[in-house]
Amino acid sequence: MTLVAGIDGGGTKTRIVLLDITGRVLGAGESGPGNLHDMGPERTRDHVAQAWSRAWENVGEAPRPCDAAFFGMASVVTQADRGTIHRIATELKMAPAAHIGVDVDLRIALAGGLAGQNGIVVIAGTGSSCFGRNTNGETHMASGWGSTLDDRGSSHDLGLSALVACAFAADGRAPETSLLTSIRDHLQLGDDWRELMTRVDVDGMTRAEIAGLAKLVTAEARAGDRTARDIIESATFELSRAVEAVARAIDESSPHVVAVGGLAQSGPEWRLPFERAVQSRLPEARIVEPLLPPDLGACLVAFESLGIELDAEVRSRLVAAHQPKLSAWRKADRELPTVASAVRAVAGEVLVGFAALAERCRDARRIRIDGVPSVFFADFATGLASALQRIGRPCQVVDATAWRRPTTTGTDLADHFDPAIANDLLTLDEIEIVHGPGSFLHPGGDLLLWAEIPEAEVIARRETAVLCELNAMDIAPELVAAHRKDWEHRIDLVCDAQRPGVPLSVASSA
């Protein structure tokens, strides 16, 4: 029976999986890092040999050659690098020399993430890179030039940006940020922020240590810190540029895009801005969850090198058995089909994404985004504001909860808000965007948007406790329903907000 080995050599570990043609994993083994440039040839060989031996120990057999082996290795960029890994595999008799393949780890990340289908993969981990392949077999890579020249959008980028933000905030060049406290505590700094310079420049923080600060950025963004959110927005913007460059090079306007790596799995604080950024550049792109890990992606490429394409049943069984657990907050949005054409057929014009919506809102000064409480209103408003800023229309964004009454026994949604507070919140220096249930109640409003999501998505978000405004505002659903009916004749646009990165908007009259 045909047997292949898939090898994923990354910055933290080397993992080898043995897979037969029925889709059955016979064994797997792990060892130390597989980054050739960091480890050097000898240590890389030792780690590959250890993982190889452990994989066969799991099988219960002595190591023997597979029919093919494919290596996806970090920092393998030149023919000399590929030759070094090929020589290691040949010496270990992992497979016949003619059927040993070596490529950068992006190749197997794509193959695993999309279960062998073509598209684009973004790696957002300690470093960052982007790779794509089309149906003609044409490929292109963008980003991934290393921490000195690039690594934009990576965990290292987020961590370094956080350190810079703290330095600037500490000496008064930037606004206060909760990152000051979290990073001080994490690095165990004293009251003198100049200790940070010593820690970074004198003691020498490693790349991994700086990258480790990314989790503080996502945590503070989750808590609402503006600086942390701006750092993530900037990082995902850079990743979206790489995705666009790859899509252009392989001539794909509607690619499937999969993001992998530690940062990519950090939650909605990263995922939502990433989706917005990508789909502002490629409105027809479909961002999906990874289906298989990179080591199994390497196995698929190994079978491909033998001229074997696993049938659909085997692939489905592989995905069912090995698919990583989807982020709970996205359960209802897995591979959501594009509905724009169907909506257009019924309602006429449909605005796809934030860029199109911003053009529709270009001349409005007071925009109100109301709707059902389970919408991610803050992300929706931020996405629209970013799109407006890109066309030269700066915005002021305010959450409607800012003027909610502390307590009320009213039976109308208006009873939950204090108009006196609302009047003091905004000026007309910039476009006003007010968001959240009850936004229509704020005085004024040139353009009224009502945001909704399907019931299935509401249920999924309720189950996973990510009902942003619903958690913050204890408002009965019937009050929201009555509120919508009261304003129905004045609503300008109705927005399908189930996909935070690409809303679909139609005229209320449609």
C-alpha cells in the first residue's frame, strides 16, 4: 500500500506524519526546530532524524523508506537550502531520492489549509508571509523577507509596535494606553520607563520574546484599548497588501484565503480586522478556516508528486478526523456561500463590502448604525470608518452605550438612553458614526443603516458568549423589534452583517 511522509519543519518543532493512500495516519513524531538557518545543517538533521524515528516507533516498526516524502521547511528559500534538506532525507533513507520534495513551509500550509485546493495562504505567526497557487499551477510569494526587512503583520511586528507605543506614550508623544500597564507587568519593569531601553537594547530581547508580547496586544484590544486596536489594524493592513500582491500575480480576483499561525488563531480581535482589510482590496475573496494542518498538507503534496490525487471520500475523511476545532465564535460562518448575486437578482443594486458602502455614505455627515444586539457593531463601524478615511472622509465613531441610562424600568427602547448626554458627545468637525442598538435615537442622522444577522448566527454567538452589545446592554429583544418597526419608514439601508469583513447592503425599499 502506498505510504508517504509529510514533514513540517518550523521555528519551534519538526513534525513528521506517515499517511497511507486510504487517508489513515499510521504514525507521527516530533522533535526540535526545523529552521535550517537558525539551527544549521547538523542540528536540523538531528531533529529530522529524531522525528523520523519517533514516527516509526508509533507505528511499531523499524524505520523504512516511504514511497515519497515532502518537506515544508521554514527558511528554505534557495536551491542550496533545498539541496541540504534533500541530502538529509536521502541519508536517512526516508524515500527514493527522486520522490523527495523540498519547499518553503508556505507550500504545505496552503495544501493543508485548503485540503489540496488552490488559493492563498497567509502565515501570521512569529514571522509572516503569503503564498498562492492557481489552477494552472502558477505560484507567487509575497512578504516573508525576515524580521529586519519585513515581517509586517507578524507577532513580532505586533510586539515591537507595542513596545514603541509604550515608549511614545511614556514620554508624552502618544496617548495613554493600557499596554503601559500590561507590558510593564509582563517585563517586570519598575516605575522608570527608561528601563525598557535597557531591556531591549542592552539585555537584548530575542525575536521570540518580542513576538510573545503580541498576546498582550490582542488582550488589550479585546478590552477596548484604542492603541492596541490600531496596532492590529496596521498589521492586518500590511498582510492584506501581501494577499493582494499574490492574487494579482496569480490572476485570481476571488481566491479562497486561509490564515494560519498563532496570531491567526488568536480570536476575533485579529480575525475581524484581517477580514476587513483583505476584502476591502479583494471584495470577492472568501476567507475560510484551515481544514488540515501543514504536516498533512505535506502528505497531500507527496501524493501529488507520485501522480496520485486522493479521492474526495478520502479527503473528506481526513478533514473530518484531523480538522482543527473551528473558532467557536465563527461556527455559523464556516465557508459561507456568496449571496451577493442572489440578493442582486431580487433587490437590484447590492453594495458588497465596506468600500462600496463608504461611497454610498460619502456625502453624509451623521451616520447611525442601529440593529439587532448580536451584530459586531464596533467592528462594523470601524470597518466603515476606515473605508471612509481611505476616500478622504475622516470620522468620529461613538458607541451608543455611551449615553445609556444606568438603570431604567421603561418599556420603550428610548427609555434606556439619556438624550442630554448624547448631545454632548459629538461635534460636526468630522463625520459622525454612532453605532449599536438605539443609535437612531441620537439627535440627527442623515443616513440610517439597520444591521442584521441570520438567526443561526445569532444562536452560534449566543452559545459562545460573543454577543458584544447584547452582553453590554440588557435589552429585551421585543424592545429592539418594536424600535425597528417605529423607524422602518426612515431606514435608508439594510445591511447583512453576518460576515464582519464584507457586509452586504441594500436599499431599505428593496
